[in-house]
Amino acid sequence: MDKDDIIIKGVAAKTGLPEKYVAAVIKLLDEGATVPFISRYRKELTGSMDEVAVRAVEAALKAQRELEARRDFIREAISNAGALDAKTAETLDKATTMTELEDVYAPYKPKKRTRATIAREKGLEPLAKLLMTGRPEDLAEAAARYVGKHDVKDAAEALSGASDIIAEWASESPRLRNITRNHYQRTATLACTPAKGKDEDLKGSQFAQYADFSQSVRRMPSHQYLALRRAESEGLVKVKYELPEKGAELRDRLIDNFGPRYASKECARILDSAVEDAAKRLLQPSVETEVSASLKEEADKVAIDIFAGNLRQLLLGAPLKGHRILAIDPGYRTGCKVVALDQQGNLLDDSVIYPVPPRNDFAGAHRTIESLIKKHRLDTVAIGNGTASRETEKFVKGSGLLPEKAVYVVSENGASVYSASDVARKEFPDKDVTVRGAVSIGRRLIDPLAELVKIDPKSIGVGQYQHDVDQAKLKDMLDYTVMSCVNAVGVDVNTASEQLLSYVSGIGPALAKNIVAYRAANGDFRTRKELKKVPRLGDKAFELSAGFLRIPGGDEPLDNTGIHPESYALVKEMAKSIGKDVKELPAKGELLDSIDVKGLAAKGIGGLETMTDIIAELKKPGRDPRTDDDNEAFTPGVEDFDSLTEGMTLPGIVNNITAFGAFVDLGIKENGLLHISRISKRRISSVGEVLKLGQRIEVKVIDIDRPRKRISLELIHNS
């Protein structure tokens, strides 16, 4: 079996997908195709794999190739050491995980100078091998042969050195490593205690609950493990692994599984002692490191998946199209920055008002926003949810200038990052950061996706322990999530920003810049074909990107759909089959339903999956898959933290989801925590089963920690 076949089989085994379709996806990926492109436009080749499945193949392919590269390296290293016998080669070939490979490599891996190394330098390895047979009855006599050689002073030193070598062999035994690994995963607990002299610091920290904490390894929640690591890194706690009965059962099992079945009494004593030493000094610390790495990897995966899920929900939030926005970035001392935006988010005007302490200039603020509303025909207000948000919202709603339902409070997480970025400076070179921030707040209401792609996803403020997880994996997942969302929605090539275009399949930053430059020099694109005139946008880039780029009002109606240009001829055949022209098909449901796609597929005219997608696109040409189920603004049910009482019910909006629960915006500065145990009467494995970001819910206040300003909630109703 060649290397490619091995990789295909490995990926298929990891994903549980048919080898035939896995092979097709791998070929497409190796040719440079993106996940959105493959899942959308190559369904016949992949067995209609959705984006999740294609992404899983991509991830498994990377892991499998890393595994094969490591296998080749280890095989060569063992071969160069002259130790690659048939049994070792077979074990290497059968290994399906990195752990199994590393267990095979352990005896041959270059080592630092250890106690076993020193013993070998003294020529004691033959004595260790003799002891491993279990035959010597008189150990003193066996060891005496080595006394006086290589500075071995006496028999005790010879036996001690041989025991060190045996302990190293035991620690490198795949069998003993597996026993230890399984024992830890099955029975070990992680115990946490305050670090020396840190009792008071721990009590006053967010990690106070870990002052006396213990949890089994196999039931360790991801968020708790990340919290423990953070607390430990800050020097507040000490974390250690504990085994039942101090590991006595483990040591007995290790001893029973190492060495000869029958050994002399004295020899057995030496071997048992060596295994016990190996367990305490070598095996357990090594396995604890492995278990920690495994817990961290799983915790990272959960945290990253939650972050990506939250980000996806934010990016795919419904746009508020067709509205002219008065956007406000609230503030106390420096006032509230106010901007007027048209339907496309273009800046029309900006000003400053002071309707909050310390100035409380209600009359002046009223005149300013009234003037802006009338001058620019503004019909909707977007208010950032940061400092002074509550007071600003109260003032605007009380002004009577616009209906209360037209006033929205918008998350401003990351707005300050955008306002200080090169992108913002390029957009508004003559405006300060506060004006840019207000523009970003308003644009988030008009089109969340188009605005949020300008910000580093990590700055958007959803998820848990994002700075503690593997940053490379986090970036990869978040970048993929943004790309997935952008391509799911589609992009108007004539209005999209450089940042939005850069996430389109096959485009990237360089081509996005070229598209914007071409557009500026030549005017709007009239057809998708015209994209080929953009410098460096070749056939491959066009193939990967064209289906995701939209041209509303262009020369070719199909250019404003998700139908790929490569299928335009097929659309003509479909229209021809019912005696119609392509121009007669869009938005004609009954007409489109009359097309016999199964019959056309049977004749080989086109793929059934592709034609089914074409029908769906033609039924709703130019559709935006984002939904806008609720355009009503949120009305808080409480004024401030001090107004809260236990037992009261309140409206709220879910603004962050974690593994342990959801944080709920109650319309005040402090968010409430809705623990996972308080979300559903039935047992749920994740908060996402019940709630989503931005969802309106009704909650009950069950506990108020006034000193720390923490609010515990219970779910009453979710819409």
C-alpha cells in the first residue's frame, strides 16, 4: 500500500467517512480548493459532504500527514541506530496515534545524562540484563565481578547502577506506560490548594472556589481545567495529581507486568524495587505530563469551538437594512460621540453631546440629535453598550425624537481596536478614534458581518479563556469561521470592503486589494467575467471565488445568485427542458418546480445535487441567508444593580456562551450568569443546545453577591 492510500485510509478511519469521497476531498484540497468551495460546488464528487464534514477531512488530513511524517522520522532514527528489527518495524506500522509512535521511539530517543547513562558508562548493563533473567541466586557474587572496574567501589554500587538501568527500561516499556496512562485516566484526581502565603489573595480573586478543590481527571470540565491552569500560572494555587491509596494499586500492577515470571527471591526484590523507582521517578511524572497535555488539548478544543460558535452567531446576525442610523458611543467626562450614517454606513456627520454626568446638558444634547435626525433623515439609533450606555439610552428614549422601538443597544466589544487600526485610519484619516468607534457601532447594526470582519476576532469578546488556549489553533479556527460566514452569505463585489473581500474563497488580502483598486479605477463590475481583468486574478482564483461574489443589477442576472458561472450552461439546459429562457426562471417557484431534475440527471445533462441547488438559488435570487426574526429593540426591566432583588423576573439578552453557562445582558452594567444547571430541567451537554447569542430570554434572579456584584440567574422562558 503506497503512502497516499495509507493517508486516505487513516483520514477515513478518523472521520468515519467513505474512502471514495475522502480521496476526492483530499485531491481537491491539494489542488488548492477551499472548504466552502468544495462543500458548495463539488457535491457530486464528495457525496454531498457539508462544510462540517469537509472541514473534518481537512483537519484529519493534516493530523494524518503529521503522523506519517513522524513515523518516517522514527523509522529512520531507529534504523540509523541499527535497531530496526522486523518486530519493531511491524509495531511502528501498526501505530495509529502519536502516543503509540512515541512509545516505540522511547528506548531509542536521545537522552540527557541520567542515572542509567552513568551506570552504563560504568559497564553495568550486562549485570542489569543478568538480573532481568531472574536467575542469579547470589546477587553479591554476581555483582562482585564489576567491583573495581570503571570506579565501581563495591557490590552495592554495582547493584544500584544495574537497578537504575532496569528502572529506565521499565519506564520505556510500552506496556507499563499504557498501564500507567490508563490508571491515571481512570482513577486520578487533580487536587488544588492555595500556594504558600497566597490564602488571602486567593480568597479575593475570581479563583476563590479553587481554594480546596478536587476533581477526577475523567470528569474534569474544560473550563475548570483552564481556570486551574490560569490560577496556577498566577501563583495563587498549587495543583497536583493524586491516586487512590497513594498509587499502591498502580505499583502492584506495574510490578506484576514487568520482568520474568519466575525469579529468585533476591533478584525479585531488586526488580520490584527498580519498577517502584521507575514508577515514582520516571513513569508517573511522564504520564502526568501526558495527561496534562491531553486535558489541555481537550479543554482548548472545547473553548475554541465555543468561541467559534459564538463568533459565527455574531457574524451571521441579521442586518438592519435600509435604515439611516444615528450611532452613539457613550461617555461621561468626554461626552457621547454621535455620528450620522446613511443606509450603506457612509459617514454623513458627527458631533458630541453631554446628556450624562457630570454635565447633564439635556437641552443641548436634544437640540443636536434633533438637528442630525432632521438634516439626514435618520430613523434608527444605535448606542454602544459600554460606559454611560444606560444613561444615554434613557435620555434618547425619553427625548421622544424617535420611537423607543427604533433605539438599539449594540455591543461595542472590539470597537476601540478597530478605531485605532490602520483600516480605520485609512477610512477616516481626518477623524479621531472616538468618531471611528461610533461609526463602527452604527455599522454593526446595519450589517454585523461587513463590520466585524475588520476586527481581530479575538477582540470581539465572546468565549472563555481565549488567551489560555493554543493561539495558533484559535487563530486558524476563527479565521476559518469568518471565511465560512462570509462565503455562506455572499459578497457584493461592488460595495464590499477590502477586508470583507479578503475572506472570500480564493481571494485573500492581495487580490482583495487589487479588486478594490480596479473598482476605483474602472467603476462597478458589470459581470463576474470582468473579474478576470483584475491583476493577478487568474483562472484558479476565479473558479474558487466567482460563485461567492454577487453583482446586483449587473448585465447577467445569474451573477446575483450563488450559481457558479461554470453552471450557467446547465441553467440554460434546465430552462430549455421546459421551453423557457433563463430570464424567465428567477423567483418563479411553480415554473422551477416543473423542471425534472432527476430526469435531466439520468440523461447526464447535470448533477442532481448541483441542479437542486440551482433551483433553490433561482427561487430566491440575491437572497441573504441571514434571518431577521426580531427587529424590536430591547427594553430592560431594571434600572441598575441596586434595583435587583432575589426572586424578581427580568427580560435579558444572551451575550456570551461558555461551557459552564451563559452571560445575560439585563440592561445594566453587570451581566448575570445563567449556569448550565439552571438552563434546562433535562440534562444538556452544552448551552448551545438551548440558547444562542442575541436570543431574548426571561430569567429569574436567584442570588445576588453584592460585594462582588455578581448575579446568578435561572431561565424562565426562552423565545
